[in-house]
Amino acid sequence: MDALDVARWQFGVTTVYHFLFVPLTIGLSVLVAILQTMWHRTGDEKYLKLTKFYGKLFLINFAMGVVTGIVQEFQFGMNWSDYSRFVGDIFGAPLAIEALVAFFLESTFIGLWIFGWDRLPKRLHLASIWAAAIGSNLSAYFILAANSFMQNPVGYRINPDTGRAELTDFVAVLTNKVAMITFPHTIAGAFLVAGSLLVAVAMWHLVRNRDSADTPAYRFAAKFGSWVTLVSAAAVGITGDIQGKIMTQVQPMKMAAAEGLYTTESPASFSVLTVGSLDGSRELFALKIPHLLSWLGTGDPNGTVQGINDLQAQYAAQYGAGSYTPIIPVTYWSFRFMIGFGMAAAAIALLVLWSQRKGRTPTSKWLLRAGLVMPLLPLAANSFGWIFTEMGRQPWIVFGEMLTRDGVSRSVSLTEVLTSFTAFTLIYAALAVVEVKLLLRYAKAGVPDLTPDPDIDDTHDDAERPLAFAY
């Protein structure tokens, strides 16, 4: 073990941990905005209750996402200074816009939304949550544009004097074909998580309190969340199919690694399950779907998919001696876990809709247990999707331009990296406990009671009232 190994583990742990909050923030911001819009248009109190209820869960998650996201950027200077020096001219531009435009837009209007209840005009207050939701999605786009440059470098040149990548076409970076499909795929995954959370919380209250006065609100939330989950799952599948074809064009080794395909095949089958050697080079048993990998990679059921061995020989001749093969078990299983967990969430959503047909209220404890697990499934799918995306690119940190081993900070020792890795992991573990406890506490509390408190004196001028959290 050396500093490179620990630096990679640290970035992987902090990235996956941070991304547990990102999809829920992106998806829930829009869903809360939709719920408030429904209240604004209909005046139905149940939509207002759901807005404030899920809005509180959104805010808890948003706060944790901000804290963990800041640490991500520190690591570029701490552990990956050579990478930052090489690609900073390009990577820094979309990240700067993300911070100056998208993040500030999101943060400013979230503040107005939190403290603006009964203080701002209803339309302006509604516009605040929509502005925050738009900011969340814009933030995702600029970050994905930066990441997509690592997957498919465009709009740059290498300065022969400094050895640095320099930006030549910012529009090309923002319209990178990898970014253009990764963005809708990621957003669809975010709505899959958010819809699942709506279902899980609503189902818990429906099964435990079937005769509650708030049952109509929870029934709507369960149906709404289920439809969001199903539509998002379909969108994930469609965008994922397009993404797979683009991935095969720009990173054919990643597609070969996703299947553990060592020899070039035409047509190529997709294995649902394979039992064999650890590196996937020897197969003992496999459950395969004929022609599917060819379709996923090329759009032609009889298309040719290059194998790992041929690509390794090609890259060695092009870039020099060395291994250009990622860790096959990681790419193979992360790809399948990504698909499997997402499909499982959609299946549960379908069962929830079925359980509410013809006005019925769900009573099955087995369905409740499935519903409670439901948000964890798309979260796991999102995490394994990013693990596949990043690990499948290895050994490159910028595909075709810079190896991961060349991007690590040369002046940082193993002890220093190990110390920061341990500290961050312990802090993140503590934050995870806080996050889960807060979410469970406020989720169990249920929708708020909107009955005015008779002990509150509303006769005083609004300017004299203290600024207070609106919930």
C-alpha cells in the first residue's frame, strides 16, 4: 500500500458518501416544488402539509450534502495536486460556474423559501423553491460536464512547454456528448431516489395509522411517489441505453469490462450471472441473453463488441507498455448491481400502486417492509453506477491523457494521506448517524398540524416578530 492507493480510497469513500445526498436533494427539490405548486393552484390543505413535511426532509438532506461536498474540492489540492495542475484550466471553469451561479442560486432561494412562509407573497415564495430546484439541477450539469471531460476529453490542447491541458473551446466542454447524456441519466436516477422516499414515508404512516385524518395526504404521496419512481425507472433505462452506446464509442474498454468480455465477439451476449475465475477470464457457468451486449454497445443486435485482450494490445501499442484493464470483478458486478437495484425499486413502486387500486388503503406488513427498504435500492443503484463509471475508466484519470498514478500529489506522504482518510471517514460516520436520526425523527412525526395556535398573538406588526424557522 502506498499514498496513491490510500488517496484513491479516500476520494472513493468521500465521493460515494457525498453522492448519497446528491440525488435526493436534486429530485426532492423538484417534487417539493411540484407539491407546493399543487397547493397554490388548488388550495387543498393536504398539498401544503406534504410540502412542509417533505420540505423539511429535503432541507436536512441538503445541509448534509453541502458539508460533504466541500470536502470533495479540498482533495484536489491535498491529494491530487498534479492532476489539478494538469487539468485545472479546464476542470476549474465548470466548477467555478457551478459555485458562482448554480450553488449560490440554490442556497439564496432556499433561504428565502425557509424563512419566507407568510412573509413573502405566495407567488414569490413559490418561485423561490422553483429557483432553488433549478439551481440544484444546474449545479449537477456543470459538475457532470467537468467529470465528462475526464471520460471524453474535448475542447483543449496540450501546451508542449508546460505539459498542461489548456481550454480552447468551453462550449465543446459543456456540450460534450458524454455530458449531454450523463445529465438526463443522473437526473432520472435522482428522481428514482426521491420518488422512493415519498413512497417509503407515506407507506409507513398508511400502514401504522390507517384511520388518521391525514390518510388522504399519505395516499396521494404514495401514489405520486410510485408514479415518479416508475417514470424515472423508464427514463433511467432509456438514457442508460444511449449512454452505453456512447460509452462504447469513447471508452470501449469500459463496455468490455462491464461484461468481462476478453475476446472480441459479433454478436455479443450479455450475462445476467457468471461464475468463473476472479478476473473473469475463465467461465464455469453463465446465464446469458444472446445479442443483448451488441445491442447495448452498438444499437445493432449483431454488432461487434471489442474484447479486453484486443483493446489491451491496442492501448499498449498506442500509449506504451502497461496494463490498461480495470478491475474486472468491480466493473462486472457494479454494472449489474446498478441495474438490479433500480429495477427492484420500480417493482416495489408497482406493488404499491396495485395495493391502492379502487381506493384501497395498503395494510400488508410485507409491503411496508419492502417500502421501507425501497429508498435504499435506488441509492445503491446510483452509488454502484458511479463506482462503475469511475472504476471502468481506470487506469486513466483523464482518459487517454493522464494516468491516475500520475495525478497524485508527490509531496504528500502515506502517513499524511492515511491520517486525513481516517479522520474524514470517522467524521463522515458520525454525520451519517446524525443524518439518519434526523430523517427518521422528522419522518415519523408525520405531516404538520396546520391548525392555528390560539396562544400566538398575531396582532403585532410582522416586522416585530422574530425571524424563525417556518416549520
